[in-house]
Amino acid sequence: MGAIRRTTAAAGMLAALSLTACAPQPPSSPTPSLQQKAVTLASGLDAPWSVALVGDSALISQRDDGNVLERTASGELRTAGTVPGVVSGGEAGLNGIAVREIDGIRWLYAYHATDDDNRVVRMPLRGEPGGLRLDTSAVEDLVTGIPHAANHNGGRIAFGPDGMLYITTGDAGQRERARDPGYLGGKILRVTPTGDPAPGNPFGTIVYSLGHRNVQGVAWDGDGILWASEFGQDTWDELNRITAGGDYGWPDHEGIAKAVDAIDPVAVWRPADASPSGIAVIDGTIYIAGLRGQRVWLFDPSHPDEEPWVAAFTDDYGRVRDVLAGPNGKVWLLTSNTDGRGDPREGDDRLVQPEVREG
């Protein structure tokens, strides 16, 4: 996802939404005085998981059927192709996607499940925006053997400002191994665009950080700092500042533990208020998509102890899977209501552009 910047005032939105300053746990039911409406950019999506921009087009991955859809600048929704070999079930399937041009070839990178593992593959992305297509005749396996389970599969991939590909994995139910540097589950991985261990990795392998339960969001701020959102178990979801070789404590610690053997999160939320997935950094503010929380949290990392955590886009869209800055500089949200979870919006998954104004 990279360092996403725009000139419109995210800071102004944060100020408009501001509440009284709060301690490590933000308020669960903020009531900012806003009127909200939305432009639907794409509808009728089936378990969408990730969005990658290519020019004025947006590619959308669908977890359960392995399809990659293109939403064109004119508003058309078309199928760019199907990632081969996707096996879906539970939280597994086709998860994160990313796009990178290397030596004149545009590549689509994808994280997906098979019968045996989760893996990262890439394939050429042919054509131009408005007519993009996956070249499935030239699929390359980059990283294989990532643990696979019905739950806790991680799945977000993004290129960092260093040009390396970052991959988030879940513990895949083997929680006791999340802190084991020899196990690929419960980690953030860092590889070259061709899947090799990235130069400078702390263990000489593809592992970059460890002790994670289930990371589903990564983004970089303007200073190149890597931030990651992480699902907690019963007590705390987390926003972590990631450092090379950092151990974030799972399963021995959840939330702010002040332990000598782990790095504490910068911010925490109750799972019912967050269950964070995709994140983006827009004008220095971190936007954090909430699934169970059915909202987007805003967090200013430059003033973690002084500025409030703020909830935006509440109650309008149901479960929010991903958030990004669209090509027009507006905030885009990807909803995740296909699997129901008892929500009345089941089957109503969309890519939307919220418009916010003071009430």
C-alpha cells in the first residue's frame, strides 16, 4: 500500500471528529456531529478482500472465488481474471493483492490459499487500465509453505518504500509457534520482488517480525515507519509500530503488557469495537478498517498520547475490510458483509467513497 499521501485535509477531518483526549483504550461509541453520504463505486461484490490501484482503475480481489475484478474510471466493473489454484474456506482464499511494474512488466502479486498452504504468487498483468487482464499462463510461486487454517491466515501484502514486498501471516491456530523465527505463521515477512529474503532481514530469512496473532493491515507513514493492525483474541486488538526483528509477544502477551520480552502496541481497541483489517496512512493520519466494529478508526501517530482516537464512517456500511486513498484523493472503503455474521447487510458488499461534512 505504501505511504499514501493526499493534499485534502485528513487532519481537518480528524479535528472535525475530535473528542476529548483518551487513554490507551479509545471510546467505543463516539458520536461526532457529522452528516455522511457515500458514492457507490462498485456493488454486487462477493467476499471482496483487497484493493490495488492501477492508474485510474481499481483491482478488487474476491476471497471465495479467486476472481480479480477491475473497476474502471468510467464505473464499469469487469473481470480481469481468476488467480489459479485458489482454495477457499473460512477466512482463507484469495486475500491480498498488490501491483508492481518491474523492467517494463506490470505484475499482479497475490496471497492465496491452496489445499496445503498459503502462498504468494505473481503473474503478468496485461493491457492498460480499462482493459486489464491476468496472464495466468505465466504464474510464478514466490513464497510457499505459509501455514494455512480455517482462521488466522493473515493475508495482506504491500510494497514498502524500500521496494520490498511485505507479507502478513496469521498463526494458523499454532499460537505457540508465533514467536518461533523458524515458523512462517504469526509473522510479517519481507522479500524481494522475486521472493528471495530481502537484504538486511534480521534473521537472514524472509522473517521480518514475529509474535503476531493475525495481522491483516500494513502501511507506511511519511517517515517510512511501518504500521500494522492486528486481531486480538478476547481482550485487545492492536496497532503496532513494526521494527526489524521485533517480537510483539503473542501468545504470551495481548495488548499493553509492559513486558521486558516483547514490544507493546501503540494503541489498542476492544475486539467488538474494531477487529481491524486493512489500514492506510493518509496525510499522516492512520485509517484503520474495522470489521466487528463496523467503522474506521483514525489515529494520529505523531501525537499518540495527546490526540484522541476517533471513529469515522460508523454504522453506514457494516463491516469494513479495507481502506485506501483512491486515485481522486478521496477515502475509499471496501465492505465485507458477504459472509453475514448476522448483519442485515449480508450480500451488500461494495466499494464506496464516503463524503463527510459537518452537521
